[in-house]
Amino acid sequence: MQVTETQADGLKRAFRVVVSAADLGAKADAKLAELKGQVKLNGFRPGKVPVAHLKRVYGKTVMSEVIEQTVNETNGKIVEEHGFKLALQPKVKLPEEDPQAQGLLEGGKDLAYDLEIEILPKIELGNFKDISVEKLVVEVSDAEVDETIQRIADANRPFVTREGGYAENGDRVTIDFTGYVDGEKFPGGEGQDIDVLLGSNGFIPGFEEQLLGVYAGDNRTLNVTFPEGYAAQELAGKAATFEVTVKSVAAPGPLTLDDEFAKTLGQESLEKLKEMVRARIASEHTGAARQKVKRALLDALDATHQFAVPEGLVEQEFFGVWSRVQEDLAAQKRSFADEGTTEEEARADYRKIAERRVRLGLVLAEIGERNNIQVSEDEVTRAVVERARQFPGQEQQVWEYYRRTPEALASVRAPLFEEKVVDFLLELANVTEKTVTKEELYKEEEDDEKAA
């Protein structure tokens, strides 16, 4: 076997590999000898089939297997001997002759092919103790707790039927409706006994306003226009008519925030309800602060670890990102011009984002490997169970899907690994706490979600 390196450009390597016909023939003969004791052919006793006859019957099939096995073994040997870590699967090119061609499969010809690989870069990790990040802290105020409980109360407020009264803002109107676009019914355009809270803006713009003043038993025709960004793309921006029958009109009833109200929500007392709400709000703030400090940490890693990244990995990442961008624009019926940019500029921006993601992914993987950071099977199992719980009644199907699909299981393991590495880095980095308001904590930074 002859292996000649033909390219060493950055992270790309190429080799010319030639395996002699004699080596291929020897491997094929060995396989045929194994077959001799296994196959049964008419006219021959078991184990007595001549190798020459086996070669005539199975020769091409065996040689095809030998070629595939030889290519895989040779590629693995090249990678191992050079100490490469592959970014993607190797590319094999057979420029001279397809292995399905007569000459190669019948033996007597050398196997010559080109091997192209892209390797992972060698990463020099920085001193993580030099990283300084700020962790935002928000104190949960009594006012925030009270506001949240009031929203819970409003959502659970009893309603009292307005006998003979017309609907006002804040009332609950129960209706049946049928919707039409261009005079035709459309999927999802019918409903029975649907509660509409007037003033909640929970329906299509203009729908609730046209129900103001209705009485129980009224029939009304509502004319509305679906928003341009409506989820059902076939309805977005279209005018629609709804024939509505009012079943009942109810006004909000009295509600006292006391222990009895708390008990309707499964809490022992109003004080216990406040504790539960405070803990939930604190958890939400902690999660938001975690995302902010993680973003700052990733920014610091990106700034201190600049190196060439495999183009193949960047292309894969960019393809995923760009596909989602185009899908979002199509769903919203918007163009790059609407976003104040061009397709070329957007492509350049999102390619930079893809490069950043790949680079940070490699850095985090290197940190995890060097420090033996691992995700246990129990942790993966718990995460899968948690995902399965999000689909009530389909838990077993979801569980089986992850159990049978390695790629899906990897999608569960990857974020767990990333969070563990982030925790490891935050233990080493210089982390200072800063108390801020809730508004400051949730203030959106430009391109945060895109670049993270």
C-alpha cells in the first residue's frame, strides 16, 4: 500500500492511496476460503465447493466488500498514524475507475483513490481565572409578588351572568362562531361555547371591540383582517367575516385575596401562596441572570480563543441557521429589505454567527475533555423523561423515539454537557454580583439570541 500526502492546507488534508491488486486479491481469496465452508451449492457437498467456482459465483460481491473494508481500514490507519481528530467524515474519490466497473471488481487492478479530510484544530486554552464576568441579581419585591397574585386572581375571577345587560369591557362573552374568507369557511374557523374576555386582546384585532354592547341571544357579523404575521400563513393579511351567536354575557364578580382564595389554588393560606409566587419569580430571575452571565462568559471565551475553524462544520451550522432565517421571514411575509439589510449582508452576518458557534463549541468540548467533564447516563435519562412529560399521553412513544435515535439522544446530551462546562468555568472565573432592577435584567441586547 502506498500513501502520499497531496495537500496540507490549514485544516484540510488530502492523500493519494494506492492498494496493489495483489493485496486486494489476497484478501478476496481469504474471504472466499471462509465462504467455502459456509455456502451450499447444487452439485457440491458442503465444504467441497472449489474456490475457483466460488470466485465465479461470488467473486464480484466479495471484491466489492474487500474494497469497502480496505478503504475504511486504510482511512482509519492514516488518521491514527497522523494523530488527527476529524471534523467530519472523510471524503473518498475514485477518479480513475468506479469500483462497480468490471476491471476492479474482477481483480487484477490496483485500487487507487483520493482521500480528503478536514481535521479539528489544536486549541490552546487560555487562563480562565483571567475571565471577569458580572452576574446580575434582582431582589423580588413585595409589589412584584402582589402584582403577580393579582394577575392570578384576575385569571381565576368568578363571573356573574348579566341578566338582560349588554357587554362591557372586562366582561366575559360566550359565543358560537363561524368564519369565512372570500365567502368560504376555513379550517379552524368554527367554535362553540368559546369564552371571550373583552379587552384582553386575545383574539384577532377588532374582534373583541365589535362584541361590546351585545346581549345574550344576539347575532352579529364581525368584519376583521388577519394580521400580516398570523401563524396560519394561508390566512395572514386576509379579510374575514365571522357570523357570531352570543350565548351569554357575564360580568366579573367580587374576589377577595384571602386564605380562602389561596385554598382554591391548592395553598394553605395567602401567606403560603405569596411564598410560592415569590419562589417562582426568583427562579425566573435566576434563569434570566444565568443566561446573561453565560453570554458574557462565551463572549470572553470567543475573544480569547481565535483560531481557524473547519469550513465543513461552519457550512453545516450556517445551513441550519440560514434555513431558520428564511423560514421565519417566509412565515412573517417579510423580506431582507424589511429588516433593513440585503441578502448578501445577512448571509455574511449569519456566517460570522455560525463561525462563532462552531469555535465556541470546539473550545467547550476541549475544556470538557481536558477536565474529564462528563454527562452520566442517569442525567440523560432524567432529561429524556422530562421531555417526555411535555407530551401527556405520549410519554412512551417519546421515550422509545429517543431510545432508538442516537441523534436525538445526542441533542439531549449536548446542552447538558455545555451547562456543566459553563458551571466549571464560572467556578474559576472572577464573578462579581451586581444588583439591578427587573427591567435591567430583562432588557434585550441586540442580537443576543442570534449570537448565543
